Amino acid sequence: MSKRKIKQGECIFSIAAERDVPWESIWNHPGNGELKQKRKLPNVLFPGDILFVPDLEIKEEGGDSEQKHTFRKKRPKTVLRLRLIYDGEPLKETKYRLIIDGHIFRGKTDTKGKLEQVIEATAREGILSVHGDSSKHKLLFGYLDPVETTSGLQARLNNLGFDAGKVDGDWGSLTRAGMQAFQLQKDELEKSSKPNDQTRNLLSKEYGS
Amino acid sequence: MATFEHRICRSLETDDTINTLDFYPGPTFAVLELLDHKDSRYFAKYLRKKRWLEITPDSHKKEKTYYWTRPPDDQLRDFEDTVPDWFYISGHYARTAGRSGMEGAVNHHLPAGFFNEPFHKAEWKTELNVSDSRSLHLQTEILDETDAREFSAVMKKAWLRSPYGENAHKKLEPDATDKDAVIASWLNLWQNPQDDVVLGSHTYAEVRGVLTGQHWDNVKVVMLVGCNTLTWTKTVFSDVFPNALILGYVNKNPANGTPHIKAFMKNLFKGISDPRDPRLSDHEHIARAWMDVHRRQRLAKSNRMAYMTTDRKVFAFDENDNVVEAGAASDITLRFDNGTWMFSKNAFVVKGNKMVRSDD
């Protein structure tokens, strides 16, 4: 078993793929109990988190000599799931183009504006273009920090259209303005100058993770 | 083309882990600057700071795009595909042109628009070729026949600057040598137009049809920063931007419009930090912020500020500094410095295939 310090862009899926270990065996490892409790979701870790990664288990398979045997290795895949909206309304049945590691994926969002695409667990970046929108959207997979962190708050606010400034982890006036704009839009939220649990929870729920 | 960056996570197999992305970038704006960049640069800088998205074509972001240099012919065409929420258009402003067979075109002529100085001169020369040999065209929009001093000043300016103006008086009085006498006779003609000699104050847009060849239904606000932008050709702008509040002037704007823009932005954003605040698309709030530049800040020439609503009504200050309805898009709306008004659909008439000032 080895200890692994999480870097930006990594999550359980990418590490599992890299180490040829099922992600569940990492996440459910007793050594990661505390981390599991703290982060809740295996797909959202924070740089600096310590992860215990179990060693590969050696498995023996019997087979006749002088014979050809075929072994199939599972390539772990993960799912990219996006809900696309424009100013609060879902982008329904809208054509999109996604470029990841040189592969082009084309498709159409569903009636709720959802896009679902199976991607490599090790993929780090993608470019998304949507019909009718001249902008390009750079997607950084695995870069979303936990909502408890300032950078996680900034990224979610930005993705939801509340400009919180650069995702740098620094709590500044732009981030505060973005958070307060979010609070203003949600009647149930208490208005505050610093993020509270109520705001974080609703933000996480609205964002989807 | 804007590029946005989203930090997202990979999703779990369960449906409740999903990344939500809102593609609405907040309000957008574009700047078409044809002369002095100070005001528009301030405007753009301020809005960028307020986290608005600038979608001005890259070719127009250069500081000296049009100032004393003629742009590439197709450069303005970049704007055809630019549909911002706010459109800032600034420069010399051209009212309509009078040409043969254009009766009633004063407030409807499509090529009307903005231009810069050098191109204006080129257009001036062109116009000489098609004009009646006895006609004279002035680079002015001063039409107050009672203001002889202003008229004379403009005439002298035209005389000195324009290659046409230098020799134009010879057409009227071939033997005249005394400039003051010639100007006096021109003034008399101006006040008493005749069929055989025509004075017109015709100016032309730099590139024709760019802003008028289409309808921008999605533009919410248009700022027309130039002289008399809400005096002439208002129908053109109300047709092109049917859903926009149009902010402009009913007389000359200041040579440096920056103080007006600064005060307006301050009024507009007072108490607002969210770029998506609904007040920023509320025409009533925006118009109030514009007119407050005069009501609150009392800046020079701010009493000439005006706006046109989507129902094609123009509002401006009266002599008591009250905001009043000052005509409709189809009117010629002139505001004089003494606070008096002239509204007329027939400020000009066509006589002998020439546009002349009417007597009514």
C-alpha cells in the first residue's frame, strides 16, 4: 500500500485508472476512512489530500502450456455528465461537439439540457462547443475542488453564471459579490458576507456535486 | 470568440452527480468608435471591471483604429455579426443627405450614421461632383438661421478647411474678394432659400449600410455619443434597434464626452454589484441614470442629453430642466441653447431636386 498526495486535476477515478486498481477498492480502503468522511464524494478531492492506494493484488489463473490464452484488461471509463443551461433555461436538444484528447464526440442534449459522455478516466481537458453559441468552453476534468474550499465555491459559482472571479482560492471582493448574487437569487438563503453551510449546501445541490 | 474555463468533476454512476454549466456570460457590450477614444475606452474599461463581457471585434480594439487613418474597407463589416446587449457608437454623426429624388428622406436616409474626419473630406469631394454648380454644402448641422455669428463661424471654418469651401464662394459671387461680404450673402441665402442657389448641410456616413442593413432585435441599449444623434435620422435607429433604449443628444455633445460617461456609469451602477442585476436591463433605470447626469451632476452641455424609448418617443430637457416628451422618432428635433425647440417633420423640403430648409 502506498500513500498518495492528491494533485490538482486528480480524483479517485484517474488514480485508479493509472494504478490499475478498481476505484472502489481505493475509496473503501480502511486507510481512507477519514478522507471519505471529510470529502463525501470520491470524484471531488482537494490538492493535498492524502489517499491510501492499495497495491495490486496478484491473481493467478490456470492454463495449459503450449496453448494461447487471451486475457482482457478492463479499461476504466468514467462518465462526464453536464447540464447545460442558458440564463436559467435548459439548452434542450441542442447539438454539441466535445473534443477530448483528440477524439471528437458529437451529440445532442436531451430535453432537460443534459449531455452524457463516457470518457477516459485519465482525461484532463476537453473543449465543448454548442450549436448557437460562438464561445468555446474549456472543461478541466477533476479540477473541481470540494465546496467547503474557497476555490470549490468559486468554481461552482462561476459555472452557474455567478461571476466569482478567478478560481484561485483567495477570498476577495469578486468572490463575495458572486456569492452574494447567488444568495440574492435564492430567497431561502440568509444573506451573509462570508459563505455559511446553508449557502454551501444549496450551491452544491444546485451545481450537482 | 470568447473562451470560458469550467472546472468540473467526473460524474459518479448515480444521476445526482452532474455538472451544471450556465452558458450565459452576463451582459455583453460592443464599442464602435470612430473618432476620439477617451469616452468609449472609459466606458469599456468600466464595464469590464463590472464583469461585463466585451464582444467588440478584435479589429476595433486597437486604440487608433479610425483616428486619422482610413480603416480597411471590410473592417466595419465585423460588426454585422456582433450582437451585444449594449452597443456604444461614437464619433462624428451624420444626419441624412439630400440628393435628387430623395424627397422626404431627411429622417429616413439609410446611409446616415457615424464617420470620422478624413473620410468625411473624401465624401465632401465626391459630393461636389454631383452637386449643382451653384450649390454649397457645409460641414455643419447648425440650422439656426437667427444665429448669424455661429453661422459665420461655421462658414469660415468650412472655407478654410474644405477644398471645396476655398473656392465655393466663386460660384456664388465670382468676383467677390471680401470674405465677410461673401459670408453675409451666404447668410442671407441661408435665411431665405431660393430655388436657384442651394445651401445644404449634408454630411455622410463613413461606411454606409453597416448599421442599417439589418435589424438587431436583441440589442437592449444603444448609446449614440456624437452631436445631434437624437436630432436627425431617429427613425433609422429605431428601425435598426427596435427593442433598444437609445441614449443620445439633441444638440452638440461635449468635445470630450468622458465626464458625461463617467457620471452616467456612476449613476447606473449605484448600489449594484451583480452584473446580472435586473436594473441594468431596465430601460427606466437606465434612462434615469442618463438624465441624472444633468439633474444631479450638472455637467457642461448635459442639458442636451436625451433618450428615445422603444415606442419611438424622444425625451429631453426643456428650458426649466424638466424631462419632457420632445417629439417622436419621425420628427426633426432641434434644441437650441436658449432652451427653445423646433419640431418639424418638414424642416427641409425638396426644391428643384435639392434639399433646402423649409420656411415653416
